[in-house]
Amino acid sequence: MPEIRSKNIWDTIVIGAGPAGCNAAIVLARSKRSVLIIDEGKQRNLNSQGMHNFLTRDGILPKDYLLLAHNELAHYKIDIVNSRAVSVKKEDSHGFLVVDKEDNKYLGRRLLLATGVTDKIPDIPGMRELWGKGIYHCPYCDGYECGNEIIGLYAHNVNGYGMALALRELSDKIILFTDGARYLRALQREHLAARGITIVSKRIKEIARKEDTLTGVVLENGETVACYSLFVDNGHHVNDDLLKQLGCASTKKGAAITNKQQQTNIPGVYVAGDASFDIHFVVVAAAEGAKAAVAINNDLLKTDNAMILDSQGRE
């Protein structure tokens, strides 16, 4: 058996300390379960200028939300390791063995993966620098604040038709940048034009900005098209390394497939938050964490009571 840090075997190891992982940890701790959280502090929305669609927390900065969450975790006996989990495997008689990047090893009876996703930011100068500060991926999260200003939409790998129409409900000044791609069908182009949506098909050179403020999109020919917010329809990558190591079933895009209790096809493994197949809202991630925690506690209760009944039957 490998050497285990602190010789502990936790009831649950939670990987990821965003809203899903933190909410799950509190529910489990309040059920008097021992919990270990492993997290490297790279949440998806750290650059956001305000979280939304979460009642009582509308507009809060992600770093402030996480500070509140972690302060609440401190009221319970929850162990936290600031590191990245790099490998995990099932230990037949001991649960799950997790190894972090410093080669520390941890054992947990159950495992909750709340590893989230990573946005695919286009490799265009200025795009990464303004991510979350004028350039966004979700109209539901950031569209309302854009007001009736000029809103751009970058869509190169997909045609952007659906998101362009959604953004049109927020402003009557929408510009769709395809960056040289020509995926739009003729009828879609006609419909967008009828809705007053401008389509710019030329290649993009860079993002124009003044300090941390978006001012427009610079085309390859040197022309600058003014816009004051830009949404990017470019997808994301599920942080699925650990899911793959465990053999968890997933969608074609890598999202974990779970049942209504957030349980995967691998017994004892649960997934909550953006890495699961659902809407990517903070409030949804937190709710999934709570659901997973209740399911994990019930699973542990069933296992522990079965062991007691079995031992009594042998007496």
C-alpha cells in the first residue's frame, strides 16, 4: 500500500474548490463526514467583473465569492490542500488513491470531481488580456451589463447564428465577426440581415483596446470596427484528465455523464459543476455539489450499515 499523507483515509476527497466543490464539502461536513479538498486555485471565472444569476450574490466578484465560501469552510473540519491532483485510481480495498503534483498521496472512500472547464480563448492579440473585462463567453452572465451599445460576436469555429440572435435581444447594434470563416447558410445570412445584424467576414488581426477597455476589432486590412463588448462563441475544454483515468462515461465534448444524483458510471465517483453535462451557471454548480454530497452521504450510510449488519450476521 502506498504511503498516505497524514495516514488519513477521508470519507470523501473533493477535487476542485469552486462553488460545486465548496458546497459539497459543507453539506458533507455537516453530516460529520471527513472531507479533503484539493484545489490549485484556477477557477474559470476569476477574471470576471461580476457574477450573475445567483440570488443574493448578484454582481459579486468571483474572488470575493470564493473568499466568502472558504471562510465558511473554515467553520468545519474540512482539510484543504492547495495543489493540483494529477492522478487518481481505484484502490480495491481502500477507495480511491489521489496523487497531487508534489507526489503527495491521499486516500478517500468516495470521490467528487468538480474540476470544471477551461475556455478556448482564440489566439488573437488582445483577446486573452481582455478576457472577462470586455470579452466574454456567456450572454446570460454578462450580456445585460452591455446595455444598448455596439456588441460584437466572434464565431470562427461555428457559424454564430444562434448566439447572434440571442445577443440581438440585448442590443440593436450587433456585429458578427467570422474571422474568414464562411459557415453561414444563405437563409441564415438573410435572417441576420433582416434583424439588423452586421456580418464581417474579413480576417481579424488583433483586438483594439485602451488600457483594459475594449474599443474595437482590427481587421487584417487595417480597418478598425468599433465595438465595446465582444462575446466569443468558441467553446471550452472539459478538464477531464481524471475522468478519463477513472474510465467515466462522457459526452463527445468530454462532459461527464451522471445520473440525477451526480453519480458517474464508476461506483463511488461523482461529478458536479461545469465538468458535468448541464448549464454552466454558478448557482447550478453549487446545487449540483449539494446533490452530490447528499448522494455520497447516503452511499456511505448504506455501505457502513451493510458492513455492520453483515458482521452481526456472522456472529
